[in-house]
Amino acid sequence: MSHQSPDAIGPDGAGYLPGLALDAVIFGFHENQLRILLLEYRNTGLFALPGGFIREHEDLNAAARRMLAERTGLSDIYLEQFYVFGDQARYDPEPMRSIMRANGLTPTDNHWLLRRFVSVGYYALVDFTKAVPRPDALSDSCDWYDLNRLPALMQDHQAIVQKALETLRINLDRKLVEWAASLLPDTFTMAELQSLYETILNEKLHRSGFQRKMLSLGVLERIDKKYTGGAHKAPYVYRFVAG
């Protein structure tokens, strides 16, 4: 949903591509916590993923980046398409009708927001401490929720989250360097990298096996030891090799 009120756009959705929408699963990672950004709609008890629409003279990916910036205040972050959700069974106009009525609007049955939409799914990766969540024109709040304690989501948004998470986990090794700026400092220890993996995969990994695997990928450069002044052996510090 754009920050512009649907009432201001008009009941026919003039200026936007008909029948096409965006839904974004925005993963936030920080200190071994994985969260998802959700909207809560006032006076309805409904929760949803951030979403939006594509302007008539706007590229699809540009629309997704615009929507992401509107919801998080961030622009230079990792964003990728991962699936298109177009099953007829996902169409249900009642949640949006309830949301509009809760905002003092009285939509007609043929209002553009009550029509069927095919949605292009995106996932994004951010450090949630750097984001400034901002609700859209119809929602009451925009906040981070722990991945393992999500509220019930409207329509098929729970399935969208699950598909995005599956994609994130499958791509973890292959996309790691591309994601690095969003998830890790410029230099990090092997333990910090392992914590990132364990948080995303939601499982404990064997330390020595994980280290062998990471070093075999050929994407890490060992820099120096990280001295903390403690009695324990100082760990090595790494950075990603520039591609």
C-alpha cells in the first residue's frame, strides 16, 4: 500500500497498473535475532506484510524499492524478487473492505482495492536497528516481530513469509557475499558468521564443520586476530573477498 490514501487515488486506481501488486517480506537481523516487518491495521486486528502497487510509468523493481524506502526509511539494501503469488484462491476482498471501513471509507463493490490482484513477492534484508518503520495510509503501526512469534496474518501472507524464508535459507551460501553489507560488519569473526547462519536456519551447527565449509567457499579473507584483552585465545577476524 502506498503512503498515499486510496481515497486520494480514486476508486478506479487511475495511475496504477491494474491487477498487479507487491508484497515484501522484510527480514531484519541484529545480534542473533531475526524479525519481520509487519503492518497492523487500526480497529480491525488484522496484520499484513508491507505491500504496494506499480505506477503506470514505473519499473517493477523501482516500485518495490520505493515501497521499501517508504516503510523502512532505507534505500541501499538488498532486495530480490522470489515468487509470484497468483492463485485464484488467494482472492478475498473482505479484509481490505474491513480495513477501508475502519478508516472511514465506504468502498463500492467495484473499488479497485477490492479487485483480484496477482502479487510479486520480494524479500529484503536489513539491520533492523537502522530502519525507521513507517505505516502506510491505512495502517496504524509498522513494527518488527520475532519470526518465531508472528501474529496471524491476513489472506495468504503467512504462506508468503514461509516461501521467502525457504528461499532465504536455500540461497544462504550462494548469496552470502551480496547480503553481507546488510547483515554483518565489514570485519567479523567466524563465530559471528556462524551465529548469522544459525539464526537464519534456526538450528545449531557444529563449529569445526561450519568453519571448514565457509573456508571452502573461497569467499573469506582472514585478516588478523581479534584481541579483547581476555585470557581466552583470540579468534581470527575475516572479511568477504571482493568479487
